[in-house]
Amino acid sequence: MTDSTAPAPSPTVQALLADLPVFDAHHDAIQLTLDLGHDLAVGAPGQFDLPRARRGGVGASVFACWVDGHFALPGAPVGSAARAHALIDALHGLCAEHPDQVRLVRTAADLERARTDRVHGAVCGIEGGHAIENRLEELERFAERGLRCMTLVWNNHLPWIRSCQPNAGAGVPEGIDDFGRQVVRRMEELGVMVDLSHAGERSVYDVLDVATKPLIASHSGCNAVRDHRRNLDDDQLRAIAANGGVVGIVFHPGFLDEDATEDMKRVRHGAEYRAAKGANYTETYLAESAVMQAQAAPFALGRVVDHIQHAVEVMGIEHVGIGSDYDGIEHAPQGLEDASGFGALAEALLARGFTKGDVRAVLGGNMRRVFGMVLPR
Ligand SMILES: [Zn+2]
């Protein structure tokens, strides 16, 4: 188990986090349960588990069931839908085994009740619309099993939506196609939050054209601060704000800062990183992450605040949140090495001139509000 190196927050921040106001809109921790058997209620070797989340004031989060693009390729050992269902099984298991610590959130009332009961509210998410295997029926089955947030597309293009990656090739629409519009409409009917992170530029606007409810980009940064295809430009930020939505600022140094991207490349080319191996994909990822965190230049938490501040200036304070991408990022900022570190982020925001109310809105209040509007009653 990793212990946070973050110093204890000030009494002001301790009081601010005491009722667990943080809502982290994106982490990939549940794969550590499915692939490596870690009980997140006890502890895990990655960046997110429930004891550390609690120390960091995290009262709710989206457990993203991330489906790697290779599951969508012919010859994959299991298909994309099966992989997502297995991850959802793992989340159901966690909630069933530890009802005193974590509860699956199916309705807006569940989200509120988890908060008042001081139990972690687990929103079930899927990252990668390939999980529905081009069938609305599969989406409906996921929703029956508790799916309440779906990142429409990951880094692999789909026949119905283009991702942010270049070079899509034939058969991929410029934005979304008619089936893509049906997916968005059905998600809204089912009370499943639409998540635009990873979507291509035109896809973002196409989805906003269809959307009748607020939506999120769960884990992205601002192009104006660091130009990167995974980030959003000011027009996109304004369009999401106009829709009533919220952008969760990601903690990944590679998206937030160009020098950090170059530095991470340097580590990846090193012998120790290349020698890091595990018994399966997830174990290899953890081994590589350990090398990355040890060898990459420390990444200043203030850079995260730069992106938050820019998003607030463009969108307004009600439209900015947090999506750490813990257990999906190999390197994390100083003080935010794991989910226990949100106090350090709160300190940095206060030091930058945010009020206590602003800090609570950004760390969780805004995400809570939009999920409350979209989830079934
Ligand atoms: Zn992602």
C-alpha cells in the first residue's frame, strides 16, 4: 500500500474536507480488483483505494470500467462487452462485500443518501463506447446493471463516433452518425451521463447538438494552457458550459504540460521502464508506473491549478470539476500522488485566491449537481 507523501492539510482544509465533498469523475481503479484481486476497501498498490480516498475527502467517484481498444479487435480473448461486464461484476462485488464503506449509486437519491450516510457513492462508468458492441440493447443491459456514466469513445475510433486521435481512416464519421445520435438519446432516457473526454473535435459539437441534458468531459485539460488533442479549446469549454455541463480537470502531467510529456517520453525509453513487466496488462502497467513515478521529474501541482483556473475563467465557477484519471496515469503531480492528496489541491486553490465555496464547487459540488440532474429520480 502506498502512503501519501502529502503533508497533513491545514485545519482550514481539514474542516473543508471533513464531510467528504470531493467527487472524482474518473478513475480506473476497478481493474486492479478484476485483474489482480485487490480489495479496494482494504487497500491497493495503485493510486486510488477507499481508505486513501476517505483521507482525501472523496465522498463519491465514477468507477470507470475502462475497456482497452484491443478488446474490440478480431481475435481478442474476450469481447469488449464481456470485459466491461466483468469489470462491473468486480464493482458489484466490492459494494456487496463492504456496504459499510461503499454503495452503488443508481439514482440521484442514492447519491445524496450515500453522502448523508458517509458511505462512498460509487457511480458505475464505462470508458469506451465499443463496450456496447454497436447495440442499443447492450447499452440497456449495462444500464440495468447500474451503468450511470459512459465515455462515448476512447482512443480507438468507432463506426459511430470519431475519437480525438488523428488518422481515422475510412468508415469513421467526421463526428457522430445516426447511430451515435441514438446512443446519446437512449443514454439520456436511461439516466446515463454522457462523457465527452477522448471525443474528436467535431464529435463534441455533434453530441452537444443532440443533448438535452447537461453532460461532462470527465478527465480533460485546457488547450489554451497546453495544446494537446485530449484537451478542450475555449470554444468547446464555452459550449459545454452553455449546455449546463461540467469539465473535470485531469491530473495527467502529459496532457497538462509539454515539458512533462517530453520528460515522460525520456523515462519510457529508459532500460528500467522497458524491463518493467508483470503477469498481465494491469500488473505491467503498475510496474511501469512505479518506474515512471520514481524517474520522471516531479510535476508541480500548480500546473493542475493553472488548468482549473483557465477553465473557471472561460466557463464560470459552476462548470469546472475534477477527474483524476487515477490508475490510468503513470505519473501524478506532487502532493496528488494518490487519492489521499486532495487536501493539497484544496490548499493550492485557496492560495490562488479561490474562496472556500469555490473550492468545494470545483472539488465536487459541480459534479454532484449535474449527476443529480441526469441520474434517474
Ligand atoms: Zn481516459
